[in-house]
Amino acid sequence: MKLKDKVALVTGAGSGIGRAIAQLFAEEGARVIANDVREEAAKETVAAISSGGCAIQADVADSAQVRAMFAQIEREFGTLDVLVNNAGIGTAGSSGANRDRIRERSDARMAEMLSGQGIQTHWDITQEMSDEAWHRMIAVHLNGTFFCTREALKLMSRRNQGAIINMSSVAALMGLDTVPHYSAAKAGILGFTRAVAREMGSRKIRVNAICPGFIDTPMTQPISPMMRAATVARTPLGRWAEPVEVARTALFLASDDSAFFTGQWLSPNGGLFIG
Ligand SMILES: NC(=O)c1ccc[n+]([C@@H]2O[C@H](COP(=O)([O-])OP(=O)(O)OC[C@H]3O[C@@H](n4cnc5c(N)ncnc54)[C@H](O)[C@@H]3O)[C@@H](O)[C@H]2O)c1
């Protein structure tokens, strides 16, 4: 029971990695507050884990909704020990047409690469990206992480303790060619993690990040089989991971096992990025 009686908020807990973190934290004794922009999804997580927590619907990109969520947490729990800033969007932040275009181009590029005659199909993603797609990606990941962290610190500062875990990505470390906006947002999260870790050290509030490689979740389902095979081929351990493998990293960073870790990133990525 590494999180016995701890109060933990997991954003984006209605699916994938967030749901796996909520589940594992509950198994380790935490009261888990499952946030998601999709209310039903958050409720399903809470029903599945029975942790004495609750579900709260809120869009983390909206600071008023985030403030309301933390007001509810303060009323119902009086404190917060752990925050996992996990909510996120992939190419779902783009239109379906964009997704289809990326898929078509990725398959064409793979075929051209294998033919050995050079790549003629260009990505051209940045030059075609709309303001809206860019802003939404930054809003959910970077603004959302800031909005939730700002409110969490107010609660954690009362007792001078707490652990914050920010979900970044290998995209922050190596850049992913199909998602420049996602890579930028995730890299911004790493800079934010380092700065807030330094700022909050005197209050014994630890702030760390996780940079997962490719994980099997609804977010990565739109990736074409050919593209998936290519990412597996680039991964020394030769596979994608299950969400629980990221959840175990989050548990480490949330618990006292990582008491001397702050401002760090850990990357469960099968060797895709070795830095
Ligand atoms: N799956 C991967 O390969 C992978 C790799 C690296 C990092 N990540 C990161 O891990 C996190 C979880 O991703 P996942 O793969 O589990 O995705 P997912 O799509 O399965 O789950 C994301 C959840 O976040 C919720 N969400 C989206 N926007 C939100 C908002 N504005 N406010 C509140 N909730 C919101 C969604 O409704 C969904 O339930 C994301 O930050 C993602 O960028 C994923």
C-alpha cells in the first residue's frame, strides 16, 4: 500500500494511461479523483476501481472549470497529495481529414522508403496546420498542466508536501515528425516541470515528468499498421507497451520510493529514445 490514504487527482482518467494510473493508485490505497472532459468515461473509471474517490468532469484547458474542480476537491477531501497531469489529445486534436491525410502519407512514405528510391511524399504538416489545431494542442497539454498545477500547489502548500507528475512524451525528447504541435507542448511541459520543481523544493513538493514511448491506448489506435510496424522496428525491445507499464512509473514518482527525485523525467519507451 504505497499510497495509503493519499488523495490523488488523475486528469484524463477516463481512458488509456490515465485509467490505468487511477486503477493502480486505488490498488495502492489512494482515494482517486478521476477527472475527464468526458463525464461518462470518468464515472466508468470510478465505478471500476472503487477507491472512495469520485469523478469530476472538467476541461483542463479551461481555467474556470479547473478552479471549480479544485473547489470541489477542497470541499470533499480538504487536501491533495498527488496530482497527475495526464489529460491529452493526439491527432484527435486535428480534424478527421487531417488524420486520414497523415495515415495516407505515412503509408506512401513507408512504401517509398522500402523501395530504396528516396521519399517523394512529403509530410508538410507544419505548413498545413491550422491556428485552431495548434492552439488546442497547446491548450490541453501545456495550459492544462499549468492550470491544474497552479490550483494543486495552493492545496499542497498548506501542508508543504505533495507530488506532481506531468505526462510528457518521447515526442518532447526526440520530436515526432507528424505532430509538431504535440512535440512542442510536451517539450514545454518538461521545461515547466524543471522550473516548478526548483521553485517548490523548499516546500518539499516534488515535480517530475514521464515521457512514454508508444503505448497501446485509444490515442494511438489511428496509427496505421504499417506505421506501427515501423515504430516497433525502431524500438529495441520490439513492442509497444501496455498502459499499466506507464502507471507503474507514475506510482514510483507518486510514492516515497522516489523521495529524492524532483525535476526529473523517466521514459518507459522500450529503448526507442536512449538519452
Ligand atoms: N499512448 C501513447 O502512446 C502516449 C505516449 C506518450 C504520451 N502519452 C500521453 O499520455 C496521456 C494519456 O494518453 P492516452 O494514450 O491514455 O490517451 P487516451 O486518448 O486513451 O486518453 C486521454 C484521456 O484524456 C481525456 N481528455 C482529453 N482532453 C481533455 C481535457 N481537455 N480535459 C480533461 N480530459 C481530457 C480524454 O477524454 C481521454 O479520456 C496523454 O497526455 C498523452 O499525450 C501517450
